[in-house]
Amino acid sequence: MTPPRIDLSRWRAWARDALQDDFVAACIVAVLLIPQSLAYALLAGLPPQAGLYASLLPLVAYAALGSSPAMGVGPVALLSLMISQALAGAPAGVPASAVALVLAIEVGLMLALAAWWRLDALAALLSVPVLQGFETGAALSIALSQLPVLLGASAGGSSLPQVLQSWWQAATPWWPLTALYGLAALTALWLARRHTARWLQRHMRPEPAKLLERLAPLAVLMLAIGVSAFTGAGARGVELVGALPALHWTLAWPTLDLTLWRQLLPSAAPIALVTFVSSLVVAESLARRDGHRIEPRRELAGLAAANLAAGLSAGMPVAGSFTRSIVNLDAGARTRMAGVFTAALMALAIWLLGKPLALLPTAVLAATILVAVASVFDAAPFREAWRYSRSEGALMAVVAALTVVMGVGWALAVGVAGSIALLLQRTARPHVALIGRVPGTEHYRNVGRHEVQLTPGVVALRIDESLLFTNARQLADVVQQHVAGHPGTRRVVLLMSPVNRIDFSGLTALRALHELLHDRGIRLDLSEVKGPVLDGLNEGGWTAWFDGRLFLSHHQAMLDER
Amino acid sequence: MTPPRIDLSRWRAWARDALQDDFVAACIVAVLLIPQSLAYALLAGLPPQAGLYASLLPLVAYAALGSSPAMGVGPVALLSLMISQALAGAPAGVPASAVALVLAIEVGLMLALAAWWRLDALAALLSVPVLQGFETGAALSIALSQLPVLLGASAGGSSLPQVLQSWWQAATPWWPLTALYGLAALTALWLARRHTARWLQRHMRPEPAKLLERLAPLAVLMLAIGVSAFTGAGARGVELVGALPALHWTLAWPTLDLTLWRQLLPSAAPIALVTFVSSLVVAESLARRDGHRIEPRRELAGLAAANLAAGLSAGMPVAGSFTRSIVNLDAGARTRMAGVFTAALMALAIWLLGKPLALLPTAVLAATILVAVASVFDAAPFREAWRYSRSEGALMAVVAALTVVMGVGWALAVGVAGSIALLLQRTARPHVALIGRVPGTEHYRNVGRHEVQLTPGVVALRIDESLLFTNARQLADVVQQHVAGHPGTRRVVLLMSPVNRIDFSGLTALRALHELLHDRGIRLDLSEVKGPVLDGLNEGGWTAWFDGRLFLSHHQAMLDER
């Protein structure tokens, strides 16, 4: 056999093409990232450079360890909301940016530990109702917290009572000029998103139309900076972003105040969970689009590296952004080099744009945030969940309301506890069906739903649930009721195909049922026991007490006596 | 039709017989209850009359509202251990018996609320590993706490560190004379339980043999009182029970110190849970023996009434005792009047025996407790659980160890959380089988376990779990892997018989899978969807997006294309 020839020139060509695609995608993402990084720092209650710095090294760190090719890591609105709540609870006297660094390091360490201990399964704790309710509630909180900024009224806090209180107490009057900037930017961005795209697509080829549409936010920003510089908005009382410090490449070591580190742990834990789960959702959504697979553990490692990098380079906690990731993929990103290019372009932008950005009114950034979160509001998932299951729909609404009123930590805790309680409640009340033969077939169905034939002297039951501690205590009771309803029963046959697992409590209950029936001269048989379940029973040594029979099919079990 | 004649004389005869049986049973139970009520008060760290009073009105209250005919309510060892731990945490200065009254009232109120809110399902939270580990650990704690009393060394506390500490600090030397009483009583009781019964049964008819066996503990007590009186044990330094106050029938209103009530709430909650679950286990075991049904809600109501009665009549929290209930049933108790008779006999006994009981050495009571809990120690359940499931066996051992080292509250909290975590973990990693046809039949089985035929172009999968939020995120991934392994797939058929429920997260995942396959020109079909699951899907309006087919049997689904 000849060894396969490695055609280096072809590989080089592919690499060149891929890198070219990655670079083009990076340009488009950077255009989106500049306003977003500033806006999300503002939303978190941090100086604007925290957002910019969080868009440099963390992207490179994720590219080194993460697994998703098109994931756009950096500041995201959801985390900014959680950071602002953590800052509100942080001790007075510590600067907000120092707190953000500690948070980022703690989030990074937690994610690293989670990767090491294989805790990626914890993502399973967040059900769709919780995630959906949480996202809607967070979007509402974000919008509420940005309205005052947009209108030039000073207000702080991010949960509803805080915002209402600070609106109430706001001594400063609203600034009509600030509100003018904010509302103008909001209108422009809204039109750009809603109508310009459609208008452009009708009048030019789709590619440049898409590019123009994506340039709109940056264009609005540039325009605002121009107007602000021309009219001297700062001198007229409009709040501006202000001068950014010069880009410094030295790694900053966060404060080593252990009390602060301990105080921030309860805030860092939900941030780490949300970072992981929201990024995983993004990565899965990307993976589904082009069919590649993602590895949750490598995602954890990549996000851990990104947050540690953010903490060591004067940034703020970061996660995968849904918007930027989709834009990245759409723009043709093929490898994680796209992230590295984005970081390089951001560095260039900070160097070139530092001066002009200082003149940007914060109300314009607030407009950017409002337009970004507006797309999250959607009543459809609530309606669908409520229609499918009253309790899950209610949980979704409760989580959304709690996010707004009580803050993110409470909402997540109640949501996870609620999801688990619903799961337990449902396994605790299994559907039990007396089954009979569909005439002329080998199929056995619920007596209450189908026209079926029963076999005299035999009670055949299907318990539609695994035998678990939550329902084990009822097993004997349920079977006893059916036996009592059929005098002269000689055999009970349990159809075990819905029983996916039997835990030790279930085994104990099965044994108790077996004894109970045995004492009354009734034999307990099982049909269609699943392979893994049977393996477990055999390992547990059930042959020592079980004297019934096992059947591969329920039909054979029913024929056994005739 | 003639109306059925009611034969009053026959009914009267039956009632007389039943009441006679109940009275005989009550006599035997009372004989057992006198030493136990004293011993369990001692174990709880309460004056002996608390145990006696808890054996009067609470029995009548349970008889009024409870549902189990033979349940023996009163002081039990497990609760006494928990009460002693609650007393250790109670504020100094409040007398122990006042704390016990507040605890009993709080437990009663909690149980009443649970009955009202239909929280009887909470009993499902305690799995067999937790209950078994907890009982073993509690028995060990009880034994540890009684050893010093048996040997005449003063020691307090009931968790291992407390006992070790108080042994260490014990300034009083051991009293050889006390130890002599204790060890003699222990030996006598041990022999009575182990050998006398067998010896008696060999030499006389079974009925009187059984009676004599049951009289043994009371006989030992009487003997000890006699010896103590004759030798003047109290004057020689042996600790005695001491004079009981005269029986008073006025209801005592417990202290209304709200701070105390609030402080005791965290102790009362686990006591209420254990009261309910341990009594329910007893009631279920009794019900299984003679085939009657119990109603968890009425049990809650009966136990609530019993504890409220205990709190208002100078007693201590009460529950159903396994030993006394079995003895009651064996002795022929037929109705709840047996409990009323027991209470009456206890009142008589207190009246007659008050003086002599004062002379009983506490070491003898400690011997009673040690013999009672010795029967709980059994390694078999641990071995069986470990053999069946490593993780459940480990949980059982951890709960037992925590009960001894950290106390009851911690052990229960960790046990419940551990059971839930194991359940979640297992639903999160469902067994997925590629299935094929068993040749010549209509049965489809796991390719990895059986010799089966596959249909080209069709991937048939069986996911052995309900579609829940814990596993929903993996659904698309798992199916995608199988499809990738079978190029040229035109259809995916999911055999839904193991899917007992689909929650909203599962529905969302199913929809995402459907879209994913649809985009690649693959049709998603479902077979053997259960009635309740299909009802749910239809209510949720899935027909709006689902364009696959549904089949009543998997075989039909596989034939569909040929």
C-alpha cells in the first residue's frame, strides 16, 4: 500500500480561504461588538473600558480552549444585569471595576472546577420554562434600568423595586437634550432593524444589503458622536461616555481582599451557571445549523479561560452572545481564528476610536441596549407553555416575574426548585392502566381507551412510570385495588415496558408486592422487562425471592395459562 | 324487594366481641407502654411524667381522627432522639418540659396544615435508603446516648461528638452499683427476648407463652423496683426515676414566648416529617397484614390531633410505634377503641404505680431502650442496597453516618437532596437503543442484545426515558449520532412506549429534532405513543408543526414503507 499523499498546497489553499472567511466575519462582528461592549459595561454599572477590555483577551482565551467555531464570546446583556445586581450588594468603598474583576476570576475558577469535576450535566437543571421565563424577565429588567438613562434621568438598580425607588427619589430633573439624543438614536436603530433591511434588500443585492444593515448601529453611533462633538453636548449637560484610559497590556492582578472574595461567591455561582448554560444554548444552536458536535466540557474549559482572562485584563465576566455568534456564522466564520481576528480588530478600534468614543452620549448606548433586548419580548412561548401544561406555564411566568421583582438569583433558585418539584410530583402519581388484548392482535391496550378482551383470573397492569422512591410506596396499594376489583384472580402480570428504571425503593416495593400476592396464593409475573432493568435485578440477587415468571412479550405471558 | 333486616342482636354480639378483643390487646400494649414511656422520656432528656402523659390523651385523640385500627401511638425512640437534639439547641433557662410542649404543639399544627393542604405526598421524599440509613443511624445514636446512663456515668447529648465530649468531660466517676443494675437488667431483658420465648414455647401452649414473654420487661422493672426499695439504692448513689407529680387533668397551656416558638420551628419541621413518615410506614405495614386500606390524609389528621393533645396535656411529641402496633394487632385489636382502652389502663397504672416507679433506677430504663433499639441493627439492607446500586448503598451509609455525627436534621436534608440528585442524574442519562426486528415476529429489540434485522433507510430508536428537561437537551444530539452512523437514512422512527411523559422542555426538544430532520429531508415518525402523552401533545397543538406519522404498533411503522 502506498501511504496517502498529503497535498500541502491544497491544504494551504483551504487554510487561506478559511482564514479569509474568518477575517471577513471578524470585521462584521467587531462592528457589532464596539457599541455592544460599551453598552453592556454601562448596563452593568461599570466604566466603558471594562466592556472593551472584556472584548480582547477573553476572545483569544476562548479560541484556545473552546470547541465552538463560530461562538462570539464577550460582554452580554444577561450577565451585565447579574453583574449590576452583584455590584448593588457589594460592600461600599470598593470600586465597581475591582468587584467585576473578582467576579470574573471567581466565575472562571468555578467553570474550571466544573470542567474538571465533569459538572457539565448541571446544565440539565435549567428547564425551558425556567430559561425562557428568566430571559424575558431579564430583558424587562434591562429595559427598565435603561429607560432613565435614555431619558436623562439618573436612576440606579436593576430590579423593579430598586428602579422604582430611584425614579421616585431622583432629584435631578430629566434632561430634554439627553432624551432627544436617546429617542433619536432609538428611532434610528428601530427603523434600521425594522424597515431599512427590507428596503435595502429590495433595492440592492442581498450581500451588500446585509452588510449595510449590520453597519447601521455603528453608523448611528458615529453620527451621534459627530453631532455631540459639533454641538458641544457635554457642555450642555448631556452625559457622555468620557475619556477612556490608554490601552494598557499589563495584566492587572485583582484585589486580594479575602472578605470581598467570600462575599461575592454567592453572586458568582449563578453568574457561572448562567454563563455556561446560555453559552451552551448558543453553541448547540450553532452546531445544529451546520451539523458539527460540541463538547460541553470543552465549552466549560473555554469559558473558564475567557473569564480568567477577563479578570486578569481589567474586563468583566463574559459569555457567548447569541446575536454575535449568529452574525459570525452567517458572515462565514469557519474556525475559532475568527474570534482571534475580532479581538485584534477591537484592539485596533480602541486605539483609533478612543478619542471620539469619549464624546458619545450614554443615552445613545441605552438606545442600543433597548433595541437589542426588545427582540426577546415574545408572548408566544408563554402561551404555548400554558397551553401544553398549566403548571409549567405558571412556572415560566413566576420565574419571569421573580427576575424583575426579586432579582436573578432568587428567580433561578425558585425556577430550578419548581422544575424539580414538578418532576417529582409527576413521577409520584403514575398513570396506571388495566390492559387487555386488542382482538385478533398481539397488542395489549388500556381497557379505558380501547375495545379489548380481558383474560379471566389474570389481572394485567401497565404502570406508566419507572419504579422510584417517589411512587414505590403506592405500588402494593394500586395492585391490591385492582386485585380486589377482580375476585378470583390467580395471576398478576405487570407489563414492564414503561418501567425504565427500578431504584432500591422500587425493588423493595416490588418485593413487598410479591410477598403480599404470594401470601394470597396469587403469582406475580413480569413481561417485557427491559434489558438494563433486568440486569440490575439479577445483580441485586432477586432470584433469591422472586418465584414468578418472566416473558419476552406480554402476549406470551397472557397465553401462558391457556 | 324486602328491605334488608338489621339484626341488632348480632351486631351487639359482634361489638361485644370486638370490644373484648380490643380490651385484651390494650392490656398487653399497656404492659409494654409503661416502661417504654418512661424510657423514651429519659432518652429525650425530659422528666419521666412527660412520657406517661404522652401515653394518655394522645391515644384518645388519634382514635378520634386517625384511620389505622391497630396503630399504637405514643412516645417513640426516634422522636425522643430528635427531641433531645432540639432541647440541646433550645435557649438556656427554659425548662425542657416547656420546650417539649411547644414542640408537640408545633408538630401538631404542621401536621394539621399538611392534612389541610394535602401534603401527604411529601412522604414520597423519603426513599428506602434514606429511611433505612436514618433508622440505623438513629438506633446507633440512641445506644450511644444510653450507654453512660446504663453504666452510671453522667453524659448528655445524642450526636457522636456531643456524647464523646460529655464522656470526656464527665467529672463524676462511674458508679459500680448503678452499672450493676443496668447490666443485670440488660442481661435479663436480652435473655427474655432471645431465649425465654423459645424455652417457654417448648414447655407450654403458645398463647400463655407469648403473654409471659410480653410480661418480661414489666417483670424486670418490678424486680428492679423491689431490689431498689429493699436495698435503699437511692441512698447509695444510684440515680432513680424520682417521685412523679400527682396526675392532673387540667389542660396546660404551653408558654406563649414567641421567640421560643420561632426558634423551635426548624426543629419541629423534621420531627413532623419523621412523625408522619414513620407512622405511615407502620400503618402501611399493618394494612398489608390484614388487607385494609389506610388514608394518608386521615393519618395526618390523627397524628396532628395526637400531638396537639400531647402539647396541651404536659406530654411530648408522639408518633406511631412499630413494636406496640404489631403487638396490638397480634393481641387481637380490631378497632381504634383499643387505643382508648390503653389510655385508660395507663391512667390507672400511673395512679397505682406512681409511688413504686419513683424507686426505679434509670439504668434499668436505659437497659430497656438498648434492648429495644438493638433489634434495628442489621447489615443486610446495607449489603442489599450496595449490591443493587452502589450509589444508593453509599447514600444509605452516608445518611446513617450523618445521623450519628451531625444529627437528624442534617442527615434527612442530605438524604432527601441525595435521593433527588440520583433521580435527576438517572433521568439525565437515558439508555438509548437502536432497535431491529426479532426475525419472524412483530417484536423489536435492542440491536446490542438480540439477533435482529434492520430496515435499510430507517433508523428505529427506543429512548428508555420520559422526555424531560433533564435530558431534553441531548435528544437531537443522540438521534443525530445514529443518523450520522446510517448514511442514506430517509426516516427516523421513535418507539415511544418507554416515554411516560413529555414536559414542555421535552416538547421543545422534540420540535427542534423534527425541524432538524425535516431540513435534511428525513421524516420523523412516532410509534406506540401512550394515550395520556398523545392527549398532551394534541392539547399543546403539535399538529401545527408535526408532519410525521403516528403508528399504534412499531411493527406497522416499520412496514409503512415496504
